[in-house]
Amino acid sequence: MEELKHECGVAMIRLLKPLEYYQKKYGTWMYALNKLYLLMEKQHNRGQEGAGLACVKLQANPGEEYMFRERALGSGAITEIFGNIQNYFKEAPSDRLSDVNFAKCCLPFAGEVYMGHLRYSTTGKTGITYVHPFLRRNNWRAKNLALCGNFNMTNVDEIFTKITTIGQHPRKYSDTYIMLEQVGHRLDREVERLYRECEDEGLKGMEITHQIEEKIDLSNVLKTSTKEWDGGYVVCGITGSGEAFAVRDPWGIRPAFWYMDDEVAVLASERPVIQTAFNVPAESIKELKPGEAAIWNKAGKMRLTQINTPKNIKPCSFERIYFSRGSDIDIYKERKRLGEKLVDPILKTINYDIEHTVFSFIPNTAEVAFYGLLEGFDNYLNEQKVKRIEELGHKPNHDELEKILSMRIRSEKVAIKDIKLRTFIAEGNSRNDLAAHVYDITYGSLKPYEDNLVVIDDSIVRGTTLKQSIIGILDRLHPKKIVIVSSSPQVRYPDYYGIDMARMNEFIAFRAAIELLKEREMRDVIERAYNKAKEQVNVEKEKMVNYVKDIYAPFTNEEISEKMVELLTPKGTKAKVEIVYQHIEGLHEACPNHKGDWYFTGDYPTPGGVKLVNQAFIDYIEQVYQF
């Protein structure tokens, strides 16, 4: 019911045949460029602030440009950057546009290696200078580097101090620039090492250049530059000489998938976009393992290399619940199971009154969980039908059977989002009134004052849309009770690995817990948690403890949910409102291979996450309280 701002997305394509091959087989040398557009557009949900791409030509001569980049800001950035590239082609004579030799020689972005990025800022820093890919230029082709990624680093301060101590000077204090400097520095050292080897062998001039480009080992570069990174990441890069790589964090927090045949190698943040763009089955696509890198050399030969030793493996569960596309075969099944796991708590909330309950979902991302919920209730209802037939104790007649078998789960589309209104919502006093009308309701979809209304969402994080729009608009249908259901557990803790969930006071669960502590004269719990967090500020992050857990410890999930209802229910609401959350056990059963549940449990996969959550709590307390 409220959109989380998505993380970033990446896409890479490495052609394994000459451009002439694609011109002959597919009718265009722009095959990779067109496929990259598909990969990026299919992941558009991940890029709300900007997009960019980089391209490398493998056969450029000295004096010719070989590395190209295009970037743009805004939700229409993908269209803009590809439109700009097409504008370059419009300048060429129309009869030469299909001439591969002319394209390789004279047209920008007519290359063999492509990398695309969809950006959402998780650092609060915006503007074109922060849109990926980032470039690090050099007169040596092999030292040129374009870098992009889906990531957020938790120890930028430590890395910044270390690299400046050895004399490096990053252009900006941001994780991307710092990572660019680290990888670029190690790339420089690798090229210089090979240069010395070539000189010792008696090579000269372009012989050295070609030898370096054939021998360069990006695994050495990645092992030495990434070993201190704390965070969730998939970082991709291409060099001016045509090497390409993608490396995943050793905790497996952020996802990446790759596919390769004899024509092309592809990597993206999500599996189904590769399936759709290249029409390949799911089993042909592999997931990059935690700490692993996929590396392609200049000749296009691929190898998988373990860059960092896998650590406490915790792939992000929110990827499964919300961010990744529900069309993925595994994610689809998992989201359905998330819905199915909510049957029992909902039954208790509606007092098992199926006959007078209507089920629905908001927003569209919750639709798959809704189907799972319906299946779960269908199974429950079938069990009830069997029991009632058995309880008859005799051979039932037609009317008796018809009465039992006619029992059905009632589902309706009770609310529809009017996206157009978002454009016109103004600041100031008029904002809340307009926000209340972002959703249209389907009048007549339930029996007023008789029916319960159960509405499922994938997650409830801040609760602002519930309060400003959803509950009030649903109340106009006059349900007896409104039950808001979350397919995920209570979101209690910030994320520091690439999703915009970083401030404590944004979480309705946290605000509810704080209110309960104040109401029950338990402010000492807040003060003790603050003092313990303060005392460990200068302790090594590896030894830190998440003391924010103490804020939630005195209460059950149900107590916190009840307080949320008080905080989120608008004045004048006539229906009784309840909130039902998924339990952690249900999450683990539905998504058994994705243990990254720190949003709900506070069990962060990296020491940097623990450090930052304590600091966020300290910042919150010092802004609000005076001890």
C-alpha cells in the first residue's frame, strides 16, 4: 500500500561473435544494444532516479574512441539514453547504417561489451554525477574502467581513511567513487606488473599492449580491492581493453544471474528478465554464488572465480517478498506460500466467519500472495465441507449437499490505484486530501455493516499510506471490520545494503514500540538501550551488539500490532481495524533459502549493519530525548 523505493539493477552483455555474425543472423549489428534495452526496461522497477550504460569496442585503432557512456536522470532515463544513442546513428548516411565495417569504425556504441545500470539512490545523494556507470580514464586502454553496481557499503568511513592514508584521493565521499578508486588502483598495479614482465621479456611498443591485454587477471584485481568491503553488493565492471566482470558479496545479500551460450554472455539482477529477453528456460540460467565473480577476458572466455570466502550466507528475503519480479518461477511459489501461511491468524481475527468476509489485495505487488491466501482458504473451506457432510450422519439429499457445496471464498477487487493523481498531488494542506483519493473503491463489492474486509499487502513499513488513504477509503464501503494483512513480518529495523530503509523513526513498528514503552512507564528501557549503544561506539564493529532489539523485547507481536492500529487509524473511522502480520516462522517456511531477515529480526549479516543500526538509534534518541 506504500511503495518502497527500489534498489538498483544491473545488466551486462558480452558478444562472443564478431558483429558481422549478428548482422547476418539477426539482421542488425545492434543485437546487443537492443537486448540491453530489454534487460533494462524489464528491470525498470529498480531504477527510479536514473539510468546509464557503457560500451567498449574491441577493435578500435589508436586515435579512435573505444569506450562510450550515456547517462540520464528521471523515471524516463532508459528511453532518454537509448534515444540519445539512436540520435548518433541518425547522423550516419542511411545506406551505411547496416554496414558493419562502417559501424565499427565510425559509430559510437557499436561495440561488443555492454553494461547497463538502473539507479535508485540509497545515500541521499542525487544528480547526474552519481548516476552509474562511473568512469576512470587513462591513456592505457587496459587501465580504463567503467563501474556500476547494486550495492550499499556500510564501512565507507573506514575504507576512505585507509585509501587516503596510502595517498589516493577520491573525487567524492561516496561508496561508488571510493570503490572505483580501489578497483582502479589495483587495476593500475596489475597492468604495471604485466608491463614490467613484458619489458623483461624484451617486448616493445604495441607488443606490450597486446600482451598485457591477453594476460591481465581481473581476479587478482578483485581479490585485493574487495576484501574489506562490508555490505551487500553486485558490482560490475568493464575495462577499456574489453575485460568484464561481475562480483557478488560473500554474504549473498544482493542477487545476480548469468547465462551463456556460443553467441552471448548475459548477467542481470533478476532471472526472469534474462529468460524473457533471450527466450531461454530457467534451468539454463545460473545464480552467481556468494563471494564469486564471473570474469570474461578480452577473447570472451569466461571463468568463475571465488574472490572472497563465503561468510554468514543471508540472501535478502525482501528480494523475494517485494523487489524482484514475481514472474520468477521460485519467487512466484514463495509469494504464494507467504499468503497461504496467513490463513490461521486471519481466521482467528474474523472469528472463523468465512461467509461474511470479503478478501482483496492492495497494491498489485501483493497479488501473488493474495492467490496463495485464496488457495489456503479454499483448502480450509474444503476441509469444512467434508466435516459438515460427515456430520450429517446419513446419506445427504440434493438440497443438503447443495447448501454445503455452495460455500465459497468471496474475493473482490475492492480498490484500484489511480496513478494519474500522483502527478498533481501538491505540498501543503491540500496534500493529505488529495492523497486520500489515490485509490478508487469498488462500490457494492461487499454488504455494508455485515461483511468483514480482509486486504493483503506484501509489507507494511511506514504506514503513511494506510493512514492517509487506504483505511479511510475502505471505510466508505462500511465493512464491519477491516483487516489489513502483511505477507511479511513486522519491519522493525533499517536496511543498509541497498534499499531505502535507513531511519528508525520511519518504521511504524518502532514508533509503536516506543509509544508502548512510554505508556507503560518503561522509559528506562529506552535509556538503557541508548546508553549501551553509546558505550560501544568506539568498539570494533565486529564486537558490537544490536541493542535496538531491547526496544521490542518487552512486547509480543500482537501488542505492537494493536498499537500500530491506534497510530494508523484515521479519526472518524467507523469500522473496527486490525492488522495481521506474517510470523518469522512463516517467512522461513515460505522462503527457506533466503535467510536475510534482518529487517524483521535485527540479525544483520555483516558487522557494518550492526554498527549502523546502533548509530541510527543513537541519532534518533539524541534528536528526540534529553537524558
